Amino acid sequence: MRRNDRPDRKKWAALLLLAPLAACSGHTGAPAGSVPDTQTPVQTPSDADDAGNETDDGEETNGGAQTNDDGADGTSDTDAEGKTDASVTAGLTGETQTLADNLDTPWEIQFDGDTVYMTLRGGGLVKVENGEQTEQKLNLQQGVSENGEGGLLGLALAPDFADSREAYVYHTYEQGGEPRNRVVRIEQAEDGSGWSETAVLLGDIPGARVHDGGRLAFGPDGMLYVTTGDAQNEQTARDTSSVSGKILRMTPDGKVPADNPIEGSYVYSYGHRNPQGIDWTADGAMYASEHGPSGSPGGRDEMNRIEPGADYGWPDAIGDETAEGATPPLYHTGEQAIAPSGIAATPDGRLLVANLIGESLTEFDPATNEMTEAASGLGRIRDVAVQGGNIYVITNNTDGRGSPGEGDDKLLLLK
């Protein structure tokens, strides 16, 4: 079969070493993988079950290249104060500044002013503030399972984080010996030392060794968006009764919004293989990055404009192929795989794309549907953020598929 995944190499994660800055499941009442028929209230930790383990992350082989799985962030600050270039990438010199290092497979970047929070796939968070890098514990009712591409993945700070100290995470866990994913709300301790789970918004999201999705982001409408992979069960992607292979939309309390495109359903868009990046340009348009198939044919990594209720065709259409009712991608990579992960909108309406196999940061222009290289030579890039007109990336050379260098993985400021 042409869409089989290639097994990962075994990942042995390095221990997280703290270093100074170089600068500055609970169930929702629905069967596993199905969409609830009604708006189900969130569960507090006392309602949740217990389970857990850890895992590994990576890409599959795409037509002779490495595989197309793993990675993307949908939250970025697009304040370009002090920048006069048409593009935030125009002045890049190829130089970088290391802001944090010796990170054990970081997955997502979030900014609270000048403070950075990052998830580590093994289950912890790292805070970078005032030149100090600190690992923070995360107490969850279900243990994090870091198997394959699963683990502690997406992170979204609540819009009122400054007051509530609440955030949301997407993580893999085990239930009955099978991988699952869930979205939970967490709260930071008063002294800022760690985090604890306070509610389950959605559990029993199907998981697998690869194709776990995992990106979280608040949209301009104040709703929480969640990407899920097809969990290696590709026929579920176009099945709107399943939450696999979807972009989901929910209220900050985990309810189904009344104006979702499918009544009573979290499903916002479907027909996705493994979307790992979402963000919105200033005009309110939503975009997503998508991993194409592995094997032969391979490649066909995508950039899509996401419309409510739209079907993006996986597994019945890839690249230039068509399928009844399917929306074609704005752009795809052809036979070349780049494994796009996190994306970040720029003030001028472009999108920066973190690429794993491609080992580059690229820039996508929705006005022309063209993708150009913005930075390279950093190894595998998991996520990108734009803050104060500057570009920040995290590398993923320690994920078992890269070649770690000294100090990997790192949070870098591109200069």
C-alpha cells in the first residue's frame, strides 16, 4: 500500500541540562474517536482516569526522502514594532543568538510578554525569563506517553493568562494499553514554579506511533483550535463522526460552539493527515501546514487555507489529485518532503514555516502561493514564533531523527 509509514529509529532522549540564557482521559461522554452529540462540560481532575508513559517523535519516509511526520505552532505575536522591511525575514543575516540550550525535544513556543514557555515532549515545560532558563514540572492526571511522535505537544496560554495563569496543553497518554491524546487546562502555581491540571476539555482522541497532530491555538474569535492526526487510520480523516484527522474548534471551557459548521460537533475542518501548524494572518484568514504521505508517492506536504466545514481530501486526494468535495491545497511540495511543523503569521500577511526534514525555515506568501527559504543550517526546526518583529525558532535535533550538535536542542533568535 502506498501510504505505509516507515518505522522510526529508537530515540534515546538526552537529559535536560539547565543553562543560562546567552541573552536577554477523561472522557467527554462519547466513544473514543467520535464526536459528542451534545455540548459536554469539561471534567475536573477528580472526574478523570489515570494512565501514562512516554515516547518519541519523527517523520516518515516520503518518496526517498525522510518521512513527513511531526510538528507546528499556531500561536504567534505579530507585533513588528521597530521593523520597516516589507518582510520580517528581509534583514536576516544568517546569524543566531542562543536563548536556551540543552533542551530535550522541545515542541512549542509561547510568549507572555518577554517571557518564553516551551513544552518538552517528555512531559515538562521550560520557562525562559530575564536570562534564566528553568524547567517546570507539570502535574497531570494522566501520565505523558512519549512513544513515537506523541508526548507533551501543543501549548496555548489563555488569552487572560496574565490574570488567570491558565494555559492549555495537548498530550499523549495510554488507556487500556493504547495511545490516546487529550486536551486539558492547566494552571500555574502562585510562585510560578510549576503547573497542575484543572480540567479535561476533550479526551480519548485516537493516538498512534505517528500522526498525533497536537497543535493548539486561540483564534481571533477567542475559540480554541486543536489539530489532530489520522492516528494511522486514514479512513477516519474524512469521516466527520470521528475527531481524527481534523482541526477541531471549541470554547475555552471545552464546549462545542453553537456556530461550528457541523451542529453539535467539534469538527471545524476535516480530511487532514497530520496537520501540525495553524495561525491567522491579520485579515483573519486561517492557514495550516500539513504532512503529506510517506512511501511512494511521497512528499506533497501542504499549505492550506482553512475554511469552516471544508474537506481537504486525505486520503483520497494528495498534491494535484482531486476527490469529490475536496478542497485542494494552496501549495504542495511535489515529490520533495519538508515535513512542515509550526507556522507563524508575519505582520505583512506571510507565514513562516518550521521544517523538520527540510531543516529550514521557509516563508509562504498566500498572495502568490509561493514558498521561499528564509533560513537554513540549523538542523530540524520544530516551531517558529514572531514576537516584537523578531523571529524565534526551536530546533528538534534530539528527537531521534536528527544529528544533535553541541548544546542541542536550542531556542534561537534569528538575527
